[in-house]
Amino acid sequence: MIRRDGEPKQRTFGDEARAMAAVPHDHVLLRMRRVIDWAAVEKELEGYYDRWVGRPSWPPALLVRMLLVEQYGELSDRQVAEQVGYNLLYRAFVGLGADDAVPDDTTLVKFRERLGEEGVRKILELVNGQWGAAGLMGGERRVVDGVHVWAKVAHRSLAALLRKGREVIIEAVGEIDEGRGEKLREQYLGTTEESGVSVTEASAAEGERTKRLLEVVQDLAYEKVRSRVAQVQTLLTGEGDRVVSFDDPDARWGYKAADKPFCGYKAHEALDPDSRLITGVTVVAGNAHEGVQTDALLAAQTPTLEEGTTIIGDGYYNNATTVEQVKAAGMRPCFSGRETERVSDRFSYEQAQDRMICAGGKSSVGKVRVDNGDLYYFSMRDCGACPLQDKCLSPGEREGKAPKRRRVYLSDVRKAKVVAGEAGRQWRKEQLKVRGRIEAKFSEQMNRHGLRHARYWGLSKVTMQVLLNVITVNAKRVVKLLQQAAAGPPAGIPKAMEAMM
């Protein structure tokens, strides 16, 4: 039967202490708190506050822990403020007592704005530096790859986008001339989409209204108006870097595969495959080729990579631009090759003489530099008398419509692999075995900690989300590394790591 003891008695200090003591000390979240030097984080963030002016703030390190709980539990600002209010585990991680006040969601929003992308990146660099100094990170190799992040926007038709484009232009006009903005609103936003018309007709009608508006505002030099006009023009022309949302003008359509489009961003990350800790992050729009921006990712590494580090990636990175960026940074590229057969595979390359040898045993007589490689050509006399010309030369060359000589292109990337020979192939095969480890990390970030979808609008804010997500999964990984070290030989735990246990 139900108890009828009346209302519960008021809790005492002892009750509160016992409640907090019930939180499991060895829970992974509390272990994550212990693997970070929060005093150093607090000191790093002091510069984002005025020392004398304003009301006393919440401790910055406490607010950082609130943001990490968001990533850990896939919570919004409002949800984390609510759950820290009653979840004793979350309170213990954040650093609040059972009856302490909790920062509200507005405080978290303002804190993120205060730090910006630069401040959050400093936190990642600081904690990665702590773990690197503790001997947890290897420095011999890194795996690079990208993962898509869906933008926080709804998919709109072209007609709806054009109408929204007129709206944001008029809003910008209203900021400098309220009266003119109201007149433009009545004239260009007063009508609504007509029912019963086709998609093509609706788009054409919205396009005509938009063109007329652009003509009317072309005299305005206000930068915000000019920026909005430029975005809308990409919709009208269908050319250039076309905007896909005026709520998030940085988001773009991209492709996970040829038949799998997505709208949003790409998080480009580097992973130490030995510790499985993420050591670098950059974020780009969904339509950007992050593979040719590997130099930015290498520059964002913490700890800083040493010369000779091997950079591992899939065939997406196997291009001349990326290879040159890796080499320019003093590192060694190791990217998987494409499966398609190349014409140059039917020829041999002789490095000493820098020439190609055909199946008939003839050597190339010269070369021409083309793009990121060399075009080797053979003697017309040799090719004209060669019994293999029916298989080697093109129909035009055999029939005299073009010079009767074989030409073979060998890219710099391919040439380096040919020169390396079988030893190089075995080395690449061994290094590429660890490439899948970054896919497992992406799976953790997306499926357990909410990285599949952007929480915010804009490239900078989405970058902040990715950085906080990385700090969270790295802290989880450090906990596991320390547990593994503790289970191994006693001599295997560096003293710098013992303080984190």
C-alpha cells in the first residue's frame, strides 16, 4: 500500500553531502574531468574577461565543462541547464554542489560568443598539449579524412529561396532607411505564392520580382545590402558559389558519394592512429574539396608535428596538390591509389636516365612538362617501324592523321611510387592498414555525440561545435588509455600520466 507519512522532511546539509557521495567516483564522465588540468584552462581563458569591469562571472572552466556535457549527452543549451539542475552526475562533472545555482542557457550562449572559434581552439590546443606532454600521443604518423555535418536548415525550393532573398535584402535596406524598407516590403513581399502553378512557373515569377528589386537597390552602397545582393544573384544566374540558405549562408550542397548529396559542412580531422586521439581540426563548406586544403589541417596540429611524419589518407588525397602540401610541410605522404589502370602502367620508367621504356624495348627520346607531371614521347622512326604499333598507337596516329609517335604521361605522384618500387608498395600497404581507425572515430562522434547535425548557423559556430566534440571524445579516449596503461606492466605508466589516474 502507499505510504502515508505526509510530506518529506526538509533536507539537511548531511543529506546533500550523502546525495553527492552517491555519484560513482569511477564513472567515465568524472574520469574525463580528472584527465584535464582545469586550472590551466581557467588561466588560458582569463584574457577573455575584463579584470575589473562588469559583474563577477561564472568560472570559465565551469562553463567549458557545461559545454562538454552538451556534447557528451547530445543536449542543447536549454537541456543541459535543466539536466545539470537535477542530474547529480552532471553536477559533479561541472563542479557544482547539490544545492548550487546552475548557469542558464543564455549564459552559455554568451560564453560561446565571448570565446569564439579562436577561444575554443585554444582549449583544444591546451588539453591536447597536456596529453601530448604526458606521453599519450605518438608523433610518427597521422590519418586524415573528412566527415559531413548536416546544416541546421530546411531544404527550400528555388522560388522560396528567391522570396527569402528579397526579404533579407529589404531587411538590410530597412537598417539604414526604415521608410524605404517598408515601401519595398509592401511592393515586393506583399504577394504570396499562387496555388495551382507549376514549380517552373513559380520560380520564373519569383525570379522576375527579384530582378526588379535588385535594380531598385543597386544605388545603395551599404555593405550588408551589397553582400545580400551578391548572394541572391548566385540564385538568379545559377553560377558561382550558390547560397542554399539565408539562415545559414555558409552552408553548401556537397556529396558523400556520387548519388548521396548533403547540405552542410565537412569536418576535416587528423587522427593519431596509435593513441586514436584527434590532433587537428578544420571545417569547410559542404562543396569545398577539403583534400586540397590539407596544409591548413597540418598547420592546426597539436602537438606540432615533427618533420618526417607520415600522413595517411584514402584516394581522395592522392592528387598532386595534396602531395605537394604534405611534402612542403616536411612530411611524408601515404595515400591509397586508384584502382583504374593507367596507360603508363604498360611502360617501364628508368629513373637514372629519366625515360620511359615501351614493350618493344624502345626508349623515349624526350619529354614536355604538362601540369603536375611529364609527357614522354618516343621517336617517330622507332614507332613507325614497330611491329606493336597496331596495339600501341591510336587510329589517327596509325593512319597518318597525327604524328606517328607514342606519348606517355607520368604524373609526379605516380612517378614517386614507381621509383619506390616493391619496397614502397609494401610500406604503403602496412601504413594504410590503420586508415580505418578514423572511420571508427567519426562513427563515435556522429552516432554517440551528435556530430551528424550542426547545432548552430554559420561556419565559425559549426567549427566551435566540432572542436568541443573533439575535446569530448579525446577526453573519453584518454580515460581508456590510462586504464589500459594501469592494467599493463607497472613500468609502462609515465609519471606525467600518474597524476591523471
